[in-house]
Amino acid sequence: MLRPTDSPILFLQQLGRGLRRNPGKRACTVIDLVGLHRNEFRFDPRFAALLGGTRKDIERQVAEGFPFLPAGCHMELDRVASERVLRSIRNAVPDRWTAKVEELRRLAAGGKQIKLDVYLEQTGLALEDIYSSGRSWSDLLSAAGLPVLGTGPAEEELRKAVGRLLHVDDARRIETYAQFLSDGIEPDAEAGTILRQRYLRMLVASVIGNACPLSASLQDACKIVWGHPQVISELRELMDILLRRIQHAELPLTERPTLPLSVHARYTRIEIQAAFGDGANARVPVWREGVRWMKGEQCDVFVFTLDKTSGRFSPTTRYRDYAISRELVHWESQSMIRESSPTGLRYQSYGPGGLGVMLFGRLRDDDRAFYLLGPAEYVSHESESPMAITWRLRYPLSGDLFQSFAAAVA
């Protein structure tokens, strides 16, 4: 590689010439000789194109020697190059709050109205940069002295909550959320289908936090959320950006038409519970375990983490969960589950055609959201306490998800 470029797309096109398949070709070695072309040259867009994730994720990969590459791939930076890349990533865009505020003031000079997407484009910042440290776009506008819409009594709580939606990555959910937010009028929580009501609860439960009591109804929570016009305005802007940055194809979950979920999209525990109708109020019940029986849908929901090397898992909870292939997933039950117990027998009863198991997986425990892997059927198990079960997915993992999952446990 001899030609410098700041364009991630052009960089991938250049790299793709070496990745063309040919009989007898088993590998492609890339030697990138492009150094610090200019002081303003940025490395983070090209690494983001290769690795995905936020700038923080990229910085971690560079610093640790790229531990999460797909199987069979290797990247290496010499010490000096690694130091320069890390310095470039850390200094490429304004990362201090005061610098972000000053940049917004500069862009808005002369009374220009600056939207979130324009600010991101002009500064090179990512959404995650705006919503770091519990702050929001509305906070940035206020700090820069720019006008905002009316505020409400739970303004601080709700503004912080907007950043909990950055993972939303399926078009149907984003478009439905946008419809709720479009006219700024509090929606009727009981109108429409079960599917619509569950979408509304997913949105409201994700942002309401402690702004309403546990006993509050969905309508009560809607009244609180829609009583904060600036938060609603920011959520509308965010949905537009999230829709444009979708990079992963999701599949409709046709087997359960009342579930507002898409296979291979990402969901937090709160969204999962709201989607399954868990609990009767706006806020969902507390759920900390890896398995939850959703009575209303007669379904066992499993959430698991593949990479358990962070040190946050005790030896008794470090179960071996991983993808065997695109169709098969190895999963271990809680340590007390025996094969002859009611729970163990229930797991073994989920055979072909059953819809009793829904699997969700994430790469690391600091990921807020889990990928929906979809329904699964029991194949076999080994031992007990815990049971080591092999599940067959109804929807095979996409190639990129399987590569990521394989890298996480390599």
C-alpha cells in the first residue's frame, strides 16, 4: 500500500484487490508503507472499516495487538508505528468536553442552526463521542449556549438515557420508534396491536429509568417522556442517524409475529423483556441471570457472553458458551442444573419445530446489547451440573457474526 487516503471506502477498495480469490491462492499479505502523510491524517477511519466498533474499541485493539481478528488473520504494527497510530487516534478529533462545546459554538456562529448529523460530519466525531460520560446532544447544545426546546422535571435523567439507544440497528424498530416520536404527541399505550404496544414499551422502558416508580403504567411513563420536548427532539434526530448507519442485515422473526424482534439485530435486557411482555408495568422486572422463563410466550430466553476473560466473571459463572459452526452453538447451563431436573428435562424437550428457546449472545460483558441468534432446537448434551448443551439455530449465523464469535473465544 503506497497511496495515502483518508477515505475508508477507498482504503477497502484498495485492500480488496489483494483479497480477490484465485485458484491456489491461500493468503494475502498486506504491507502498508503509508506513514504519517500529514499531521491531520487520521488512522481511525481505516481501522474502523476493518475492525468495526467505536474509536475506543479500535484503540484497545491497537494497544493489545488486535486480539479479536477473525480466525486466520493477523495484523502487526511495529512499536513506533503503534505509538503513532494510538497518538493519532487519541488526538484526531476533539475529545475533551470543552473542545466539543467550542467546536459547536464555532459551527453555529452567525446564528446557524446545527443538527446532530451536521455536527458529526463537520467534526469527525462519532455518536459514541457525543454520548460518552453520560452526556447527550442536548447537553452539548445547552453548554454552547444554543437554544433548546422546553425542559421537564426529569430532564437530566432522560437526557442521560438517550445514549442507551446507540445500539439500535434494525430498520423496523428504528422506523417504529420514529413514528412514535414524529409528531411530539404522547401516544396511546393501549391503541393498536400487541406488536405496536410492545415496541412502545421497548422504547419507553429504555429511557424512563428511575423517572417513574416501578408501579407506573406504560401510559404514565409515556406522559413523563413526552413531557420533555427537547428529549423527544433529540431522539428523533438520533433515529435518523441510526437508520443511516445500519451495516448489518437482520432477518424477520416470522415464527413469532407478536415479538418486535429481528434475528441478528441487537437488544438490551430491558428491550428483550419488553418485547416478550415480561411484567405488567412500564418498567421491566429485575433480571440478572443468564436464563429467564418468559411465561407469556412460553419461551426460555438465554443471554450469554462469549469472551469471559475480562475478570468480571467468577470461576463458578464462567460457562463455556461459543459457536461451534454457523448452525450449532455450545452452551452451558447454570451449575446446579441436572439432566433429570424439571428444567433440564424442559431443555431436552425443545426438539425440531419447537419455539421454546431463544438465544441472545454478545462478544464481551461491557457490551450493553446482545445479538438475537434466534430460535434453537436441542441436539444433545454432555454431563450435568452444569449441562453442556448443543443447540441448532433455525437461522444460521451470518458470516461476519460467526467470525466475530469465533475470534472472541479463540
